[in-house]
Amino acid sequence: MKLRVSAVQYHLHTIGSFEQFAAQVTSYVRTAEEFESDFVLFPELFTTQLMSIGRGGGAAKRSRSGSCRNIRGSIRSCSRAWHAKRACT
């Protein structure tokens, strides 16, 4: 059995919100999906980018749950596609 692994060369830069982080991660997951990857490998410390978010009144905290749902949705969609592909072979 062959597996395709996408190794992400993650671009760390200053971000202003969790939504920017979620959009970047989602973009990498979708790119891996386009290449029909079975696994996506992120760098060990890719979440350190979250430390660049300022402490402005808790707005970032309140909006994280929606972004997390978007990331989880992208991962679930990739997972379903992977399982469907495996069932056909």
C-alpha cells in the first residue's frame, strides 16, 4: 500500500487574529487535499505563531470557536475523501 504525505513548509509571520491562523492552516490542508494526500505533516511548533496575537479585549477568544469549526470541517472533508478513495480501490 502506498501513502502520500504532504509535508508543510509553514510560513511563520505575525498575525492579528486566530482567523488568520485558521485561514493559513486551512489553505495548507486544502492544498494537500488537491494533491490527494493521505496525511498532512505540520512542523512541531507551527502554533507558536499564535503568540503574536495581541491581547485586545478578548475578541480573539470569542471568535476562535467558529474558526476551529472551519479547520475541523476541512479535516473531516479530507478524511471522508480519503476513506471514499480507499473504499473504491
